[in-house]
Amino acid sequence: MQVRIIQSLFLIAFATLTAEAQVNSQTLALTPPMGWNDYNHYNMDISDAKIRSAADWMVSSGMRDAGYAYVNIDDGWEGERGVDGIPHPNNRFPDMKALADYVHAKGLRLGIYSSPGPETCGGMVGSYGHEAQDARMFAQRGIDYLKYDLCSYIPILKAYSKGDPAKSREREMEVHLKMENALRATGRPIVYSLCQYGRDMSWAWGPAVGANMWRTTADIKDNYDRMSVLGFSQAGLSRYVSPGHWNDPDMLEVGNGGMNRDEYQTHMSLWSLIAAPLTAGNDLTTMNDETKSILLNREVIAIDQDVLGRAGDRVYADGPIEVWTRPLANGDMAVGIFNRGDYQSPVELDMARIGIQHPVLARDLWAHKSLGRVSTPFNSVVPKHGVVLLRLSQRDDDRISE
């Protein structure tokens, strides 16, 4: 029954999907978007000056050159909606177009936030009933990315659906397609990110409403328990990912202080294996060498940004040990050996269980170390809450380099 419902919803969506939406989903975000969002560090205490500073630090820290392209303003920029229906920024953002020009001059892109409901999560003005006006304002100001947060639309959705899952999904698709059509009508390429916490199986219909990414989980928090529950819950969702369409288990907490190095490496590794958007949320002004070593690890970023666009998935779990793999464009394979337990653990990886029948070249991506040709079983020791992240190749080269 559930499969038939989803299939019927696809037919509804594709029947109304505009040509612009189809072009968007085929040409934008061909690899998972990378950037920084202010919310995890600043919450709603943001301003023009802080966003400009973030852009400066993204350049000087090396984040831009490592692939982090978007500087995303979350909730808190909004002021009042004018008599003309156009939303005006509050006095902390005196000139949004000038801010966009500043960010663009740094070789970066600017993102913004709104909601399909009357209000945002923080009680600011949402886009309800003003989708076309808001989309035009975003385009005129030079916005490159929209995070669209369901928030105050949830009560509207519940009242409409009256507990009927099919009606809830249908209405949620309609409201998101409405903003997608408005964005495309502006003629400006704007990455479209749905923030609706995985409600109504968003991964099954996200592409049908022109979305480039969609939340698959509730909000992340800066602790191992929350991060690991969200991240490892992505098992089984890889088939919904393709270039331009990405599962999003929420932003990165790397550098915010609630986890240790091993746990943050698990965070970064798992998000890269599942081809999740990499949206940092740390204080860029105080980023230490350890945080940089994780966020700027280009070998790990290369896994996330692999152009094949296929997400990894869990192959098996033995007690607290989980093994995830991801196929890569050049025929290589990324392998994450995760220890979800509370103690360091030796691991014997049977290569046949991940589809490897012959000795392969291996590289440890956190140690930045080539391991030479390895065969089954591959033995390693994985720290508590840690990971061993490998890149395996069956090529005839004598090594795998960065």
C-alpha cells in the first residue's frame, strides 16, 4: 500500500513539474553542496558584519580552496514585509545586495533562509502566500541558495491531512513545488534545499519537486550520540541519491567542541561516504589545527565530491562495528570501518564481504598513508567512536596518492 501511495505521488508531481524544475535538478549541485551556515554557532545572533567576516575566514583558512563554496545565512535576517509584499531585511542587514556582491567577490556564493509557513522557526516572516515575490527578491539580491524550513507550515499540513499520510505527502509536495516554480521563474540558478526533517519520506519525492537536497533527519546536536543516531540511520537510503539530488542528515558540527577528534572524524567520514552536503557550522575565527585537519582533509572531501554521484551504504554490522562502502567514479571503492562501541576494538575485515576478491591497493585517508597492496583479511584497530577510512583500488599502479 505504501509503495502504491508513493508511486501515485510521483505521478502527481511529475504531471505538474515545470520544465524549469527539470532543468534545475539536472544542472545544479551535481556534487553535494559544500559551505558554511551560521546557525550552529551563532543561532539567530547574526549580522552583515558576521557574514562578511565568515566569507573572509573561509578564504584565509583555505576552506574556499578546499571546495566550501556557500556562505549561508540562516534564520534571523528577516525584518518586516512591506506594503508591497516584499520582505525587507532587518537593520542588521542594511544592504543584502551589497553583501552578496562582497561574498561573490571572494569567489563564494550566498545562501539565505525562509519557510513555506507564515513564520520561520524563530518567529520571523515566512514566505507563505508570497512565494513569487520572495523568490524575485532573492534573485535580485544575488542569492545562490535557499534553505526552505517547514516549521510553521507543519500545523497547516496536519490540519489539512487529518492524519492521512497520502494527503500529507501530497500537500507537502505541492507547497515545495510552489517555491521551486517561483525560483525557476526568476531565471537565476538557486540551489534548493528542503529542511523538513525527513517528514513524509522526503527522499522519495524530493527530486520530483525540483529539490537539490532534502533533510532526512531531525536537527543535529554537537554530541556523539545524536550525530551517530542521525548518521547511521541513513542506511538503506543510497538509492535515492544521484547528481543534483542529495540526502541531507543536517549540518556538520566539526569544531564546535562537543566531540573529540575520533568522533568528528567519524562525523566527516560518514557524511562523505553517504554523499551528504558538507555544511560546516563552527566558529571560523577560532578554528584550530585539529578542526582544519578534519574539515580540510582533501582526500576525504574527494570521497564526498566524487563525480559518479552514487552514495555509499552499510554493507554489514558485527556488534558495534559497522562497515560502509561507496563506489567511486574511477572504479575505486571507499570503505569506512566504524566502531560505535565504547572501547577500542581490533577489526578483521573480510574483503569478500565487501565484494573484493583479489588483493587491492589501499590508502588510509586520515593517516594520509599508503598501505600498499592488502588482501583478506585486512586487520586494523578502530578507536572508540572512531573510524578507519580507506580508499581501495584494483588498478595496477604501485601506490594510491593524494
